[in-house]
Amino acid sequence: MISLRAILAEEAPVAAITGAQSIPTVALIVGGVLLAIAFIMGFVKGFRKVSWNGAAWVAGTAAYVLVSKIVPAGAFWLPLLLAVISAGGSFALFKLLAYFLRPKMRWIKDDINADTSLAEYGLEFEPEYLEYDGEHDYAPYGKRIYKTGYGAPSLFFRLLGGLSCALNVATVLAALCSLFLLVVDVSVLKTYPIGGIFEYPAVIWAFPYVKQYALDFIMIGIMMLLAKEGYNRGIVYSLRSIVITLATLAAIGGSFYLPFSPFGASVGALSSLIATCTKVFVNLGVLSELLGKLLAGFILLMLCAVILIILNLLLKSLCRTILDIKFTREVDSWVAAAVYLAIGAMVCVGIWFVLGSIDAMGIFPFGAMLSEGTLSKAIYDFVMGIVGPFFAKL
């Protein structure tokens, strides 16, 4: 087996990669099959009932490329801000389109008997509605989703649905293939038979565009993915998750810290608990004190667990009360989308901190994959200004 270091930095036997010349053919066959399956699925469901993520992703990237050519180049934060605006604008545009084109829906409380009451509402249950892109996870609100029926989609909307699903798959395949080409181009893999892929006319034509736009395409995709996750989750439930997570970690750490801390001897109730627990292991000699404190910590953790359960129920009830109002529910979703979009931008910067550090250590030349004037290059230059001097001193 060839090591990663050998593949990336050293010469390796050509025979180790047999059949590499067939990779383009295999990729085309697999990609064609996946696209065909996606088109059929979209054709069956219709345009209103399939995800539009691929179109939104392409639109966000196109918007960034256009705006970046208009706005003069500046500090690294400027292209990053333009990318955030482009990704957010595309996400918002497709959400607004969803309001008009998606099947209309009604919320019915869980305690309503769906079998006997649906006819009264003139509705039909549609579980697939939960799979639409950008739609909420409605389960936390204690309600179920029903929609007014549109009937079978027309041939036009079936074709649009097929194209939309195919585009969803095509965007993911394009991102993966682009990453593959970029890695091969800057590594020793290009000297292997697999490097012959760059002799294909299609690759010769496409690679300049791949080098210029692929990584920015992926960065914007990450931002939009997190924006969608934020919209689905909502800011209220996100804050609830953060509070419960932090409280749980604090409970675990505090429960086992207190018995071993100075408070274990100075606080009466705690010292009494430790003494009682220590008596349980009195026959174990020198281990009795240690095991007694661990048992006391476990008891404290159980008490904290009860408090956490009550806190979680109270916060969940509060969230449901807030989100039971349509206006606050929409505000909650859009605020969360904006916050998560900003988090997505920070994630992209964090990714380049990792890749830049690997580059600065001389492990892999990620910088060679980049082109001037791109978002990724701007972030990379900023990162290398920080990690470059640091690793140079090591």
C-alpha cells in the first residue's frame, strides 16, 4: 500500500495505480446514472415538491462572481462580505419563491384526530412536505403539516422538477470532481497515469474555470448550507440547545469538581454528603476517600440531571409559546438564518486556517490550488499572514 506522504510528495511505482486511465470513463458513467436517477425522481414528484438547493447554490455563486468583478478589490473581509451577501441574497430569493410556488399548508395540533378531522379542514396529509428544502422541522412546535392538494403536476412542472433534481446532483458532483482535479494538479499524482486526465479536451476546457471558481463555489455552498440549517432550526431553539448543552457540561464538571475542591470541606451540606459516601467504602482503606468523593459527585450529577430536565421542559414550553405566533415564527427563522450565515463565513475562514497551517508546515501546497482575485485566495493570504510567521519560527 502506498502511504499518503508517498502519493503527495515522492515518486511511487506507476503500477500502483493500474486502470487510472479509465477513471474519466467510470466517472462519466456513474455521474450519468446518478443524474438520470435524479431526473426521474424529480419528474415523478414535480417542481413544487423537490429541493431547489442546486439552483440556489449556482445563483449565489454567480451573484458573487458578478459583484466581485464590479466592486474593487480590498482587504480580505471585503470579498468575504460580498460572498455572505450573495449567499444570503440567493437563499432569501429562493425562500420567497417557495412562499409563492410551494403547496400551501396548514398547521394542525397533534391532539386533533387526523383520521376524522382532516375532511373538516379540507386538507390532506403530505409527509413529503417535510423534505422540501428550507422548510422548518415542525415537530418541536407540537403540530403536524398538512397541505391543500394541487393534484398531479403538469408535464412542464414535471420537466422542471427533473431538471431541478438533476441540478442538485450535478452541483455536488461538480464540487467533488473539481476538488479532485485541483488536488491532482498540485501533487505528484499528476505524474502518475491518473494525470492523463488533464489531456482530455473537456478537462482542458473546464480546468481554468475550475481553478478560478471551484473553491469559491464550495465556500458559498457551506454558507448557504448553514443558513438553511439556521432557518430550519430557528434562533429560539438554537439558543435553547446552547443553554442546555452548556448547563449539561457545567453540571458534569461541577458535580465532580466540588467534592475534590476546597468547598468539599468548607460547605456543611457538601462535606456531610462526602462523609456519608466515604462511610460506604470504609472497608477499602486508602481508597475509601477517593471513592466516597466520586460517589458524592455522582449523586450531585443526578440532582443536576433533575434540574436540567425541568429547565429543558420550561424552555421547550417557552419556545412553543413564542413560535405559536406566525409573525414571531418567521422572525425567528430569518434571524437564525442570518446568524448561521455569519457562522458559515467564520467556518470558511476556519477551514483555511487549517489548510493554511498544513501548507505552512510544508505538508501539502494548498496555496498552489488558488487563483488571484478569488475569495479563497483572499482568505488564504490573510491566514498565511498569521500562521506563516508562526510556523517559520518553529
